[in-house]
Amino acid sequence: MSGNAPKSIRSEESFDNNGIIVLKESTVTSIDYNNKSVSIDGKEPLSYDKLLIANGVKNRIPNIEGLNSVSYYTLRNKQDYSNIN
């Protein structure tokens, strides 16, 4: 990492201490909003209380079936993080 890399909002230890699972470079194949479950290519399905989909450097709303029927936020920076919390 270069010295100019952005700092993480939270440390890996903070994620672990708060029961947050971070999956990098994973492909979500479906989301069951009613049962709060995510199917991931090549992995066991995961259940969730709150779901964050980080899909790259630029904020874009993915074309996910049913997304328009649930509440969601985009997250790009610490101010967005503060607004969500």
C-alpha cells in the first residue's frame, strides 16, 4: 500500500469484535430480503441483520431484483458513514 491509501473507517479488530463479516472479491448471486440471507458464488449462504454491498470505487446502485422495495444507502466516505449511523 502506498502512503496515500485511504484509511479504513474501522480496523479489522473492530469488525471482528462487532460480528461483522467482510467478504472481498465475492460474487453475490441472490439476496433473500424476507429471510435476510445472501447467496454467494462458491460459498455457503449467509444470514444478516444489516447488509452492506461495497461494489467498487464509484457509488453506483446495482441492478438487484427487489432493491427498490427495501431501504438502502450508498457509502463513499466518512460523512456518508456518519449519516447512516
